[in-house]
Amino acid sequence: MIVELLPTGKENAIPSEELVNLAKCNSTRELQQVIASERAAGAVILSSTTGGYYLPANKQEIKEFCVTLKNRASNTLAALESAKRALEEE
């Protein structure tokens, strides 16, 4: 399990490439799939914008992670909407 390999605290985040090796994954994509599965099962695995993964040290780190994901989701939805509008114009 990935969660067992992770340190606590953003400052201790493990880079994706290193975690791929520790977790014995074949690729970063495979690592992301395993992390997604563990998150879906309830694990609170955070990631930094620099590509490192870690467990939260406190609620503030969780809040910051939530803001980052919300912003990313907003940008994705904006891109989706513009693409959908382009399809409707055809």
C-alpha cells in the first residue's frame, strides 16, 4: 500500500519518481492509478504541485490541498465548457 510508504508533512513529500520505485510500480501512471484506488477507499494522500506525495501533518495541509484541487477542477471545467461550445457551433 502506498499510504504505508508516505511520510507525514508537505516538507517531506516523496517525489513521484522515487515513489514509483519504492512502490514497485512500472510507471508514474501506474502509481497514480494505485493512489487513486487508495484515495477512493478513504486514504487521505496529498500531493504537492512539484509532484511529491505525503500524508497530512495537520488540517491546514488538507485545506491547502483542497484549494489546489478545486482550482484545478475549475480550470478543467472551463476548458470543457469552451470545447463544448465549439462543438455546438459546428
